Amino acid sequence: MSEQAKQAFVIQKIYTKDVSFESPNTPELFTTEFQPELSVDLNVESKGLEENIFHVAVRVTVTTKIEGSTAFLCEVSQAGIFTLAGFSEAELGYMLGAQCPNVLFPYAREVVSDLVTRGGFPQLLLEPVNFEMMYHEHMQKAQGEVKTQ
């Protein structure tokens, strides 16, 4: 049996772990022209739950300001439980840092869009995210820090 045949990547559960939406300067803000400054912050966290079972969360924080005043702050933590078996340590890091977030992000994107619209603002569709590139950049930075120590 080949090494590939022994590998398993199974989605056990996908769920919204945490949601927050604040629009501190409404209703006054609704009377101004909507020309937002958008800031998006992404964070990926993972931890082992038991053998071959992992919890991964993608946290998206969107801050939108109009003329220096916060229009809204939206934070979503989209999580999943995954079975990952038969991967080397390097492959496992890649699965947790790139593949699992790729599965979760569309759900987080949908929740953000829904919250922003329900908050009375124009629809916000976050751009797709290249988690593979982010993972590789993170790994290069980590290797650079190890070499400089």
C-alpha cells in the first residue's frame, strides 16, 4: 500500500465559534457619504484535540472607518474539526496552515458579508485569500528567525 493511500483528510465539523459586530457611530454615520477605509486582519490557529483530530480556526477582523470614525468592526472566528492522518510533520503543518483554512474561509467570508449587510451597510465581499502563499511566507520568516538566533 502506498504512502498516499494511508493519508486521510476528513472534515468532521464546521461551525462559527465567535461573532462580533459593532457600529459605534450609527445612526449619525448613515447620514454621511459612504467612502470607507477598509482594514482586514486574518489569523489562523490550530491545536490537536486527540490523535489525528485537530481543531482549526480562522479569525477574520474587518475594521471600516469613514473619515477617521469607525463605521463598523466585524470579527468572525470560523472553526472546524478535521481528521488528519498519515501525514509527515511538515505535511501536517501545511494541512493545518493552508488546506484547513482554505476550507473554512468561504464560510467566514459569508458570515462577514451577512453581518455587514444586517448592520445596514453595503454588502462586503472579502477577496479570496491565498493561504498557501501565507503559509509559505510564514515558514520562510520562521526559518529566517531560526537562522538569526
